[in-house]
Amino acid sequence: MPGILVRAVICLSVCLALIFGFYLSLIGTAKSLTLNEKDVVRSAIKVLKEKGFSREAMFLNNFTVYRRTDNWLNASVAKENAFAATNFPFEIMTLYSDFFTYPVDDTERAAILLHEARHLQGSDEKEAYEFVWKNREKLGWTKENYANSQVWKNIRNQTLEYAPDLFACDVSEFYDCTEL
């Protein structure tokens, strides 16, 4: 019996070392955020916390490693209209230059981070888009203030693609059931 226990410990140690090596390879093959970019991210997370998304802000502040370029794994996947990408369960988030360019303010960046925070917690695309779209009023990311922004238009279109059931009400603009 002791021989089996020793083998199990060795096997577990090797598995943990492989996972840690994989994690380090993801971090090591992507560039870190600049100081200015880190400040922008902190400001957007502050918006989330102030608007009542403390769980998501906690994940973003305490468990997430931010990168500005794709690691080897993300580079192997085609992306369209991406502001960010998250590697779950490793809690690594890549923030692309569009994240810093297109949002009009910290609230829009907070909307993007809110989506990614859902991925950090294991949500798929449908769940992440639904969560952000249903909570946009709480966030202060409203149609009245942001309907003409590129981020609003992109996220609305992507939400329509991933969560079409939210856009099945013919009595509102864009058939948006969350506006009723």
C-alpha cells in the first residue's frame, strides 16, 4: 500500500508541475499591460465596484493576470470584434488595443470587463452576454447615453447573436425584451 501512495503522490506532483508550466507558458508568451493601461483597467473596475458588482470586481482585482498581447493559445484562435479574451480557469485576460481605443469612458470599459469577469467565473458566451445586457442599466451603461458608441453597437449585435431570446419582443426597438 505505501508503494501505491508514493506513486500517487509522484503522479499528482507531475500533473501539478505540468499545469503550472502550462500556466507560466501562457503568461510568458504575452506582454504585460503598461502602467497607463493598468490605470485605465483600475478605473473601470472601480466603476464596477461602485455600481454593485463587487464579486466581479473582486475577481478582476485579486485573481486576474492582465496581458496586452495574445499568448500562444489565444493566438491560435481567430477573433472578430474582440475587446478582450479570457483564459478560464487560469484567470488570464488579454485586453486588446480596441479595449483602450473604442470605449468612450470607464463605464463602457466596465461593461467589457463585466463580460470577461463572467468568463473568469466559468460562464460561457451566452451567459456572459446575457448578464451584461440584463445589467446594463445597473451599470449605468444605457441606450440614452451610449447608443451611438461603437462598443454599444458591437455588444448589442454580439448579444443578439449569442442570446437571441433577449431580442424576441416586437414592441420595442431592435426587438429588445429587456427594454419592456
